[in-house]
Amino acid sequence: LRPRVVFSGIQPTGVPHLGNYVGALRQWVNLQRDEQPSTKLIYSIVDLHAITVPQKPETLRQRKREVLAALLAIGLDPERCTIFYQSSVPAHSELMWILACTASVGYLSRMTQWKSKLSLASSSTLENKSVGSRLKLGLFSYPVLQAADILVHRATHVPVGHDQQQHLEFARECVTNFNHAYGNHLVHPETIVSPAQRIMSLTEPTSKMSKSHEAQRSRILITDSPQDIRSKIATALTDSTPGISYDPATRPGISNLLEIFSVFDTEGRNPAQLAQAYADASPKIFKEAVADALLTGLQGIRDRYLDLSANDSYLDKIEQHGARKAQESAKETMDIVKTAVGL
Ligand code: ADP
Ligand code: NA
């Protein structure tokens, strides 16, 4: 029986926001508890993916470090998991090339994210004929790198949001193509579909909380100070309906705050139960309660993050430890793959 191997990646875009935490990272931590000890948990900070769009070198270096510290701060255990920078394991890029040689251009060009980038580029004011030269090959081919990330560690399970399901399907296609050409060597990964909980923007609660939104007040970073949390929650957009009730369709702002409250409620109440408990509260009182729960819930993460950020040599050690473990895991696959291909 093949051991379970879970792989997931996060872009080095700095300290995660509450949406990243609730929608993805919290599951990474829970898997430490929910999976058997024999399951390998492999989490990568995917810096090679980050450079598909322009990056300032100093900023990228700093953001990688911030994400590493944040992953440790939320409770990932570097002994239980393999936590590493993607670029520390050259096998990711190497396998990407090998997969690219059996991957279909047609399939890649039909992928939704590429098509939306393509139409965005061709609808911009610059002349159409320059579109091809402004779109980068890396952006087109990054699903192949994503496939390599998963396959190089022989991952059996990949937690994905529904926005990433097409990319996992493509990774499975890469396995089929490779195995068809060279024999049955790569493993088809399965998805772990986690209960998709979406946190919405605080200033525009009909769209999801995202780092790409201009307004800083639209999102809470998991390391925000208590003052910042209070002030962002206090100015969160709600509505003029009196009282508190849970109805995401007609009261997106209030409902989003109830969702956030529920994540951090020490009594474990769901949004509807919290709405009942605060039914007659004023928006001000309700928001204060949300902020209280949130800053209590995030306090430990923030404290650990600040400690870790001040401890460069510890982070260096963790980084090297993770890189070594990930290199070993990748080498097993590369030996098999290279032998199969004749390299
Ligand atoms: P962003 O929208 O800030 O650019 P990413 O696209 O980098 O975030 O998402 C990283 C991970 O966090 C993904 O797994 C994604 O599904 C999850 N995620 C991002 N924003 C949210 C959100 N508002 N609510 C829940 N999950 C989210
Ligand atoms: Na995004």
C-alpha cells in the first residue's frame, strides 16, 4: 500500500490574510492532527511561480521569509511537515521540463486562467499585435510547473480550492501522458476538497477578501495588531437594517462578520447561532464582539510571528532542514523518471 502524501503550495506574497488562513492554511494545520502519522505532509512556498509576474528581488526575498514565519506561526510543525522554498529543490524545474515534453499545448491554451489573461491582454489599449510579445511563456506554462510540484513528491492527495481544480486535472493529464510514453511511473493525485469557506472583503463584502484589492482596510492580515483589527472591523461595510441576522444574500457585510466571528468563537457557535445571540445588538456592540474574538484568536499567531521574524538564524535552520527533506523526497521520483526516460 502506497503511503498517503499530501502536497500543497502557497505563493510568497507576504503575510497571509484571513481569507488565505480560513480557506486554505487552517486545513494545512488540521491535517497534522487528522492524518495518520505515516502520511507525509509537504508544503511549498512556491517562489518560482511568483516570478511569472514581475517581482522586485528584495521584496520577493522578504515575502518568502514572511510566509515561512507565518506558516510556523499558525502552527505548522517543521518536524511533522516538510516546509520548503520551491526553488531550493531544482527537481521541480527539471521534472517540469520532462513533463513539458509530453504535455499538450492545446490543453494548456484551453485553461480558464490563461484564457482570461489572454483576453485581458488583448482588450487592453495597446495594439493587438504586441499581445503575444507581452504575454510570457512562464505564465502560459506554469500549470506544468504546478504539475511537477505535485508529481515530483508522488503526492496522492492535494487540497485544492475550486479555482484550482482545473490545474489538478491538468496534473492528472500530465501523469497519463508521461505514463503512456514511458510506463506506469507517476502517481495520479486526488483532490482533498475542503469545506470551501469564503471570507469576503470588509469594504466590499460581495467580493472575496484578496491581496489584490487596493484598500488595505478590505483585509485583515493574520499578524495585524489589535488596534488595526479593531479599526478595520469598526469600519467594515454593513447595512442599515436594524439588528443582527445571518443572510449572506441580502446582508453580505453582517453575514461575513458573523462568519469571521464563528471561526474564532471560543464557544464554537455557527453564524446563525451567533446572529441569534446578538439579534438585538447595535452594529457597534456587535463589531466590538467580533473584534474581541478575532484578536484573541489571532494573538498567539501574532506573538509567534513577531518572535520568529526576529530570529533569522532559526528561520535559516528551518529553511535548510525543509529543503533537505524535500530534495530527498524529489530525488526518489527523479531517479525513477530519468531511468524510464533514458536520461
Ligand atoms: P488572493 O485572492 O489574496 O490572491 P490567492 O489566490 O493567493 O489569494 O489564494 C491562496 C489560497 O487562499 C487559495 O487556496 C485560495 O482558495 C485561498 N483564499 C484566498 N482568498 C480567500 C478568501 N477570501 N476566502 C477563502 N479562501 C481564500
Ligand atoms: Na489571487
